[in-house]
Amino acid sequence: MSIETDAAHTPGGLAVPAGNLRGPLAFAIACFLIWGLAYGLLDVLNKHFQDTLSISHADSAWLQIAYFGAYLLLSVPAGMLLNARGYKFGIVTGLMVAAVGALLFIPAASAGAFLPFVGSMFVLAAGLCILETSADTYVNVLGDPAKAPQRLNLAQSFNALGVFFGPLIGGAVFFSPTTTEALGGATRSIQIVYGLIALGVVLFALVVWRARLPETGLADHGGDESGAVAKPLSQQPHFVAGVITQALYIGAQVGIGAFFINLVTQNWQGLSSQTGAFMLSLAAIGYLVGRFAATALLLKIKPRALLTAYGVVNVILTLIVAAGIDKISPIALIAVFFFMSTMFATIFALGTTGLGAATKKASSLMVMAIGGGVLLPWPMGKISDLYGANVAFLLPAACFVVVAWYGWKGAGLGLKTEAN
């Protein structure tokens, strides 16, 4: 997909030519790479701390709870900040807070206990929450509303690229005795990785701060010229259903990532944790390819139809994973990532359709739904401890049923026309 967009408008009503939106869109899309990398490392750390700190599967899930709990608690304040200060301020603030969180991993590693890592992860995720609220919304409104699902899928493709590099880096550093020893031990390796992340994020924040990012208007995004919305968000059933579906989808995605390495090592004899981490990177490639494929498919297929089909396929695949078939279940789990690829962006775009001036607020609530990541990791971890990792994957299967329903029926609730 080309990143050509229709002209946007500044709050003062001045048109911004389509060509001039390429730079702002590129900056916003680059943000997706950053939080993709952070998330990709999160799932590797989960298994790493199980091994090095001797914690249970359920206890290791507190990393995911801290990460996505930050989204749950801070998305609405992030939306208020976005409304008050604009996209550029929101993006830069998110980057700087994320950098602070990454730096906190340095003293946390020195402490050698699990709780400081949980706290550091919360601060890191708080910054990413502000960043994602700003960047998701910016990409969504930066051009023709009809092309918002395509823009978001394109942007999320770069998120998937970051998710790919996360396990690759984590597997090469945290699960390689040779590399770990060369870096000065397990503690030093974590400090170096997150110190470099902090440095890179700060440098990018400085570049964004000096860039020109137009504050686009929202009058052409589903409202009238005054920006009015016919009904409050609580009375927009397609939006309410979208937030619930997004929360359940993210819960499934997070649970799948958190226990991916456990699943593949349990169902593939002789497979090491390092190889499992590299397989997670392979799954992330499928996620990345799926994003670009979805961007192309959306030129010919309606978003709702694609979401429904992908949801049904993932119900089938996760049931195969839950069956615990040697080698087959890990392969099915890798395939799940391809079909998850379009879900977040498509649910986000469908759920915020036709909301006009309420789009910023709706977007912050849709980002808050990312807090659904706290829903599945702990129960999946507990089920995994008691009955094995395979059985735990019945929970994501149930979530994908809801995703398929949203594409089929939920996204059209209360809408007079079905442009999507």
C-alpha cells in the first residue's frame, strides 16, 4: 500500500496537501517499531525469569500484567493529554517516559529480584501507552477515513517488525551462555540491552520534537463540520462491542506470546528455550507477513469479512494447539500469528468508525482495551502449572470466537450503512 493520503486539515481549517502528510505518517509509523520491540522482548523475559529466578508460570505472568495494566490504568489520562496538548507532545512524552522505564531495568537487574523488574516494566509500558494512544490515533485520522484500516495495518506491519527483532535479540542474548558470559553475565546483559533501547528512544524523541507534525482536524472523520456526534460513545454499540472485542483479542495475543516458548518446548522433544525463542521470532515473521498481506487484501476485501475469516481460522488453529499433538501443535501455534496480524488494527478502525470529534476520546478508550492483556496470562499460567501449557490455549480459542463474531455482526451494530 502506498502511504499517499488525502489532504488533512489543521484545527484552523487550512488544508494540508497529501504529499506533506508522508513525513508525519512516517514518524508515527516509526513509533510502532519501538513498542513492537519492547513487546517482543517481554515474552522472552517471561521464560528467562522462569529459568533464572525460579518462578512459576503463573508468577512470571506478572510481567504481562504490569505491562498491560499500565494500558488499562493510563489510556484515558493519555487521551486527555492528547486532547489537551496534541499529537506531537503526546508522542514525545510517551517516548521519554518509555526511556525512563528502560533505564530502570539497570538498577532492577542489579537488585536480582523479580519485583523491581515488574515495576520497571510498568513504567516502560506507561510510556508506550501514551505513545500508542497518540500514534494509533494520529495514523487513524491522518488522511482519508475510508483508508484508515489500510493505514493502520501498514503501520502495524512495522510493529510486527519490532516484535520479530525482540525474540531474536532476547534469544541470542538471554538464552546464549556464550553471549551472556561475553557481556559480563545475566545481570549485565539485561542492563546493556535496555540501556541501548533507552538511548535509541531518547534520540528518536529529539528528532520527533524538531519535526513538523500537523494537528489534523476531525471534521471529515465521521462527524459534521462542527465536529458534533449524534450519540455519546456509550450509545454507539459498534464502538462498545469493539472495545470489548479488542480487550479479549489482546488478552489472547498476550497469553499466546507469554506461553509460546513453554508450549513449543513441551510439544517438540529436545527443543531448547533458545530455539523456542527463535521460533517465536519465526512466528513474528508470519505476523509481519500477515500485516502486509492484510494491507493488500483490504484493497479488495471488506475489513469485516477479513476479520471474520481470520477469527474462524484462529479458533480452529488454537484448538489444534490445545490438543497437544507432537510438533503439529507448535506449527499450528506459529500459524496463529499470521491470522492475528490484522486483528488489532481492523478492530480499532471498525470500532472508531463514524465518531467524528469523539475520535480522539474513542481512540484512547480503544487503546485502553489493550489493558485486556491482563486477562489471560495469569489464568493461562495457572492452568499451565496444573494441567500443562496445551490446555491453557482453550482460553485464546474462546477469545477468537468473539473476534469472528465482531467481524460478522458486532462491527455493524447501530450503523445505518456498512461502508466497512
